Amino acid sequence: MPRQEDGLAAGYDFAMPPMIRFGAGRIAEIGDLVGLWGREAWIVGGGRSLVASGAGDRIEAACAAMGIPHRRVATSSGEPTVDHVAGALASLPRGDRSGVVVVAVGGGSTIDLAKAVAALAPLLPADDLDSLVVDHLEGVGSGRSIRHWPLPLIAIPTTAGTGAEATRNAVISCPRRGFKKSMRSPLMVPRAAVVDPELTASCDRGTILASGLDCITQLVESYVCRYAKPLPRGLVLEALPGALEALPRLLAPRAAAADGDDRAAARAAMSHAALVSGIALANSGLGLAHGVAAALGIACNAPHGLACATMLPATLRVNRAACGHELATLERAANPAAPLSDDDAADAFVDRIDRLCADAPRRLGQIGVRADQIDWLAEHSGGNSMRGNPVQLDTAAVRRLLADML
């Protein structure tokens, strides 16, 4: 595994949204932000989150107060597919798009849909929208890249998990072709991220669990990744302890109204950690858990966060010998009284994560995996995420791991 010092000698890149506005109530500033980059807002929202979080009405009111025309141009419904993106592009208003700012409000799937729309809208009109989408995805189609400025994008997450508001890619699947790939470019990083923890208050327990464990998986995997960079590592060490403490508080049954301040603080900690996880994964990379999770999403429609949570404890055990010092450092960040021995501290961190994931599925069969799918999953658990894993696994090793988890 490369040492961090080696990475410094080789240099590194670092990308993140040029503007981040974090805090309760910051969604009210959306009209001001749209005005920085344009004259009109196109809103891409989640089918439930726009209403449940109250974000839709608040965005429209903020735009109206600034005299900014606005319209809802696309609604997401689950993880975006090639068909969803093509359909959204087909329904966009025609005419001059100068001055248009795309406002994405929802979970990671919604933000990814908006990123793809913002990136491809400047290429319209196009004769074949399906091909336009596929040809800009990694590893499929003609391999076209995003070399033009997308429409300016402002990302407003309503869940605390994916960190999509800070990443440079959009994950797009195609069930009829059997793939899940990324559209990726440094130009796709949102111009602004508005992270308002109040918007996550309407999330149900299942969403809090899945998104929170996705966030923690991203923080851990980006820290131990073979390509981990120093700035993201420093951010992870600051954000991860708060997430490890906050997620169990948010999953606990609600008590009296007196716990409102505590839950607000926990929501803020998780929203901050999710933002950091997006910055970290975009600049360092991920690992085995995310490499397999993508394939699980295709094979059995497993929710991404729960797939990551199912894989994370096993991933840490696979990588334990290769990154014991890094795992020990994470344990000491979470617990200043952690053991002095790296071996003992690393084991304590693996145990900590195992307990945290106790409410998630522990076996692949619990998320719908069949024995006859193991070979396919092993062959399709690859890509950029797997290349970053501390221990490099061939297809046979992945097959054995997945079979043991069935």
C-alpha cells in the first residue's frame, strides 16, 4: 500500500465546490445564489423529498422574492437510469439556455440526475438521446468526455449520506443493458452546495440508516484507499467521530420534545460528515465495499446505502492486515482512550463498525442475492472503486468472499 509521503512526492489534485453554505435555514439563500450565475432556475427534485422536506416551496419562494423565474423540469424516482436522463433531457424547455441555473434538491440520486442533465443540456438538440447519455459514461459507448462547461448547478441535499453535492460524477445505471457507470468530469462539480441540515428532518428511519452508513463507508474507504490524499484524510479525521456518535442518536426512538436540540445537533453532524465524505471520495477514491455495492444495485436492486453497510464489515476484515495503522488512527480519532497498540486499536475500530452496522443486513441473501448470481457479481464488482482497495482482489477472491457472505 503506498505511503502518504509517496503521494505527496507525486503531487495531488483537489477539487470541491467553490462555494459551500452550511447551516440550518441556509436554503433561504438560494435566490441569491442563482443570481450569482444566472437569471433563471431549473429545479430538479426528488418525487418525495421536494414535498416532505418543504424544500420545493421554500426554493420557489426564495426565487420569487428575488424576481427569478423558476420551473420544475425533472423529478427523480430512485437511482437514475439512462432512460431517466434521456427522458429528462427530452422534456427540457427549448430555446436559449444562457442564464439558466440548475437547482438540484433531493438525495444523491436526484443530485446525480441533475448533474447529468446540467452536463448534457448544452449538447442539445441531439438526434439520439439514449446514445448521447451512454456515450458519456465510463467504459461503455464511444467514450466521449465532458469538455464543455455544464449549466451551473447548485446542489441541495435532503439526506445525509452520499455527499453527491461535492463530487465530480453522476452514477447512471441501465437495467436493460446490465451496467451502472459514472459520467465524470472535474467540470461537473457543483458550483455551490447548500447544506441545510433541517431538510433531513423529514427522513424516515430507513433512509437515515442507509444514507448514514453510506456516508460512514465513504469516510472509511476514502481514508484507507490506496490513493488517499492528505487533505481528504485530514477532513475525514475531523468529521468521522461526529458521524459515529450522531448516527446512533438519530436511529434511536424519539423521546420527549426536549431531545429536539440533541437531534438537531446530530443532523448537523451527519450532514457535515456527508459533505466531507463526498469531498473525500472525489479526491481519494473508495474500495471493495463500493465496488461490490454497485454490482448489487444492478443484480438485485439493492439500495446503495444498505449494500455498502452489508459489505463494510467484511471489507474491513479483508483489508485489516494491509491498513492496520490507518484503522488504528481512525479509532483514536473516535476514541482518545483507544489502545496504544496499532493492532489493538485497529481491531477496536473493526468491532466498532461491526456494531454500528448491526441494524443493516448481514448476509447477501437478506438483500436478495441468489447463489446463481455470485459469479456475475464477482465479475462485475470492479471499476475505479475496486482499484482503490488496499488489498487488490482478483475475480476468484471476490467470488469466494461473496459466496461466504451468502
